[in-house]
Amino acid sequence: MKKRPEVHIKKISASDRTWIKNFYQARWGASWVVSKGVLHDVPSLPGFIASDSGKQAGLLTYQIKDGELEIVTLDSLDENIGIGSALITKAVETAELEGCYRVWLITTNDNIPALRFYQKRGFRLVAIHLNALDNSRKLKPEIPQDGLDGIPLRDEIELEFKINQ
């Protein structure tokens, strides 16, 4: 049984940018991601770092536009112990403080663990962007053809969490 960490969440600061770039490059092969046809430079985004016992344990980046907070990335270095949930909670709190009406994100059709994770935390599936990965690969050629469990990567799935106003 995994030990529940004492998760501490802090805002990303300028001194964290190099760690974020190296972390994302090592974990995902590039320091940028694509969602809905937009290329995001992950190290330049606002967000939060989770730490446990002084070590980085997770990262969430976001952007706010037109009253919506988009979660651009979410990574937990040790899954199923509350790190991702703590980061999501902080993102929703930030959206509320910023007067956003929703928090949303994109995942891919192969990412069944993410679909399970977000839905358990109150997110709803609101759109499937068919064959969106064809366009995303034009911006980020590193995106593989196959994803988790050998499932062909084709579609983006949009999930949202509505903020009570």
C-alpha cells in the first residue's frame, strides 16, 4: 500500500522554469504540447508544483482565456496517492478566484486512466474532436501514431468542470 504524502503546492516561479523544461523534455520528449490546434510552451505557462518531503512530486500548468481555465498539463510522479487531485483542487480554486466559469482540458482517445481520473473528480466529457491528432502532429511531429495499450492516437477528448457562480 502506498503511503499518502504530505503534499505541498506552490505557484511556479521563474526559478522553476529550467526544472519544468527538463522534466517535460525527459518525460514527454518535448517541452511543448498541443491542444485544440494550439501549441503551448509548457515552461512558460503559469501553474503549480506539488512537492512531498521537499521533492517535486507533480506539475500542473494552465492558461486562462475568456473566463476559462484550461489545464494544459498534469503530471504526477507517483500516482494514486493524491498528488494529481491536490493539483486539480488548486486549479479549480484558482479558476474560482479568477472568475472563470469553467475548467477544461484535452486528453487523447487512448488515455483511459485520465478519463477515469477526471470523471471521478467531477469533470464531464463535453466534446470529441475527431482526427484532431492529424493536425496536432503538424505542430508536434513527436506525437506517436499509437498510444496506451497500442490504441491508435486519433482524437482529442474535451472534459470540463463547471464552476458554480
